[in-house]
Amino acid sequence: MMRRLFVTGTDTGAGKTFVTAALARQARAHGKKVFAFKPIETGCERINDRLVGPDQQIICAAAGDWQTGELRGLYHLVHPLAPLVAARAEGTTIDIDKIVTTALSVSDADLLLVEGAGGWRVPITEGEDMSGLARRLDASVVVVARAGLGTINHTLLTVEAVERDGLPIHAVVLSRRPGEDIDFALSNRDQIQRQWPGRIIMFDDDPSVLDPLIPT
């Protein structure tokens, strides 16, 4: 049975794409077929008269680069804004039903990774934000957070919001950047763990720590 994971972040730039790509590569190393899908990307680049989402390209390559057409991403928006705001500015609307149908269309995948845009409360349409998309996908949530300063508050608030919405959290992944002090990062992890009993993964350059997220 396909495992469905929705990857959200504590905020923009927390490391969602880095973690999603690493998880896709690690799952493939375990012989799994991965559908890595970022349905909406804002701040896209125009290359040869075509809008290209760099995050979409990264995670598709990590999944094996087999995805084509709409499976590589449905919405490519120029403005680096929340999806609802960017779509309005560009005279378009985002169809969440289409996102869900596309995400669930690859029936032979072992692992579906859907990467959100921005954080949990970022609006997609007038009526729904990223939490609504995750709920429609019936997905467990992976919360990606920075490992450094500020992460305790941001992470716990995001965890609180996800759980209030009734969705299961598969893991919190603290994405440690090169040069960040490991002892400080571990202290942050311990403080988060003290207030939340779920799985917390410290991730930097060892992809094997992501193995608990991969279906057996």
C-alpha cells in the first residue's frame, strides 16, 4: 500500500525541498518507487518561454526523473508569494481537486511525497490552506524545521496546529545546515522532545536517519 506523506515547513526556507529530495533518494536506494510531487511552486523562473520551478525539478530528479507533464507540478507561478496571492496576481485560480486527483493517479508508487509551498497555514484558495490539501490527500505529515535559533517556538506551534487539525504527524525533521553547531541543534531537539513525544529526526548529511519514514 502506498504511503502518503505531506511535507510542510515551519516557514519558507526551512528545508522542505532538501528533506523531500533526500527522502526520495533514500527510498529509491531501498528499491521503492517514489512519486515526489510539488503541485504548486511560486517564484518560478522563465526559461525558454516556459516557467520552471527549481524545487519541482530537484525533487523530480531525486525520485528518478521519470515524471513527465503535470506529474512534475501543476502550478508554476512567477510571483514569490503565497499561492493564493500569486495566483490572483497572475489571473489564475488553483484547483485543489485537480491536485489531489493528480497526486493519487500513480497507483504503483510505494511512496507519495507531496511538498507544500511555505508553511501549514499558507492559503491556496479563498477557503483552504495547506492543511486542507494534506487532509484531502489523507496523508501523514512530516514537519521540516530549522535546527538552529528560533526552531523551538516555530516547531512546537506548527506541531500544535497540525494536531489541532486532526492530522497525524509522522515525524519532525530538523534540517541542520553546514556550519550550524551540533550541540546547539541537539539542545533544540531535546527541548522540543520535552514538550512533544513524537519522532524527531536530526538530519544533515546522513540519509539513513530518514529510513523510519520509508515504507517497508
